[in-house]
Amino acid sequence: MPGQPTIPNPIPNRVQAPPQTAAPAAMLPPAPNSVVVPAPQATPEEIGDSFEARQRYQAAITAYAKDPHPSAELWNKMGIAYQMMFNLKEAIRCYRESIKLDRHNPLVLNNLGTVYDSQKEYKDAEHMYRKALKINPKSAFVLKNLGTNLLVQHKYDKGWDAYKNALALDSHIFEDNGSPKVENPATVQQRGAMNYFMARGCLRAGHTECAIQYLRMALDEGYTSAKKLASDVDFASLHDNPEFKELLAEQQRAPSGERRQ
């Protein structure tokens, strides 16, 4: 990846949106003596997609609601818009309407799982992710969300396995892909654990800078310490890395009240 990678906090889960269709562009002035063909009128879904792409979620919902025969895909898009506005009750309603029309769409099952995660209903969220993976077991996206969910439940080995499987499918899965994010209300200790496992995942995928940035967050959140990292075999390959050495040195130079031992 060119330049410094953008490293998101691992807590946010990713909502999956289907490809959006652009609303018809405005017609250019006609050439002399040409035949004027009226531009097709944009559908409510196309107008809603345009608003949602610009993060104008209430306007998107208003547009989507004008569709007299909403499809499963449209219900999913409306659910995303509600979720981005933190109206989780309406988001759940829309996702369930989508599932009624299409019970085998892993995108919607994933999205419903992220709502449950945000409500700390972790078992229900895990159930949704696993249902999605039964339909599409090769989804790195869902595997990453499942891994985060399992780590929040302190199922560290299973969460790490899910992360490893996600990485095997997409080595850049931990990087910001521009998809909508929803917060997962984990504790500081849980965030520290997830940052640590994210660092392991990044290093396994060969992304050294990514790994060091996650380690910095894990240290700041108190999950590990400079002393433990120096002897951690999972990060042995970083021992000669100047940035890793500087990270450990920073921790040693920190005031005693802030230092992680």
C-alpha cells in the first residue's frame, strides 16, 4: 500500500453495503439540430443511494421510503442509514424486512450482527456472523467481525483463529476499506486485547508498520507491557526493527505512573 496506512481501531465493526447505483446525470445542453432525448427519471432507490454516498442518511431514508415495492437490497440500505444515525430499533426492523425477502444474504446477516454487537448482545451477534459464514465461508469481512466479537467475549483463541482465517483470505482486511463503521462498546481492557491480536495479525500478513501501531495502542490501553513484548515470541521478528525498539524505549522513558511493565 503506498504511503502510511490508515489504521482503524479494531473495535468498530464493518457494515456491508451493496454496490450503489448512481442517479442519472443531468443532461447536457443539446447540440444544434440534434434530437433531444429526455433523461430517465431517477428512481427513489437511486436518489437514496446518492444521498447515502454523501452520508446524508435522513435524506436517503426519505428517498428510499418512497419506493412502493422495496427490495431486500433496499431494506438493507435503509437499515444501514438508520444504523449510521444510531437508530438501532429501526435498523433492526429494516434488516429483518430484508431477511424476510432474502434469507440467504450474508451481507444483511452481517449487518444485523453489528447491531447486536453495538447493543452488547454478543451471543446474538455471533449467531448472525456464523449464519452469514455458512452462506459465504470465504468472507474475510464477516470473519474479521466474528473475530472481534469473540475477543470481546474473552474467547481469545477462537477470536484469533477467526482473524487468521480472515487474513488468509485478505491480507489487508485490518486496514480501513472505507466501508461504514459501527462502534463496539468494549472495555479498555478488551480494546487492548483486540489491539494486541490485531498486531499479531498484521505481522503475520507482513505489515510491520500496522503491527507496531496496534502494539502502541495495546500498550496505551494496558493490555501488555514493554517488558512482556520484549520477550514475546510472537513478535521476535521485530526485535531488530528500529521503530519497535523506539516503541519499547518510549515506554521505559515514560513516567513511572504511566509506564507499562
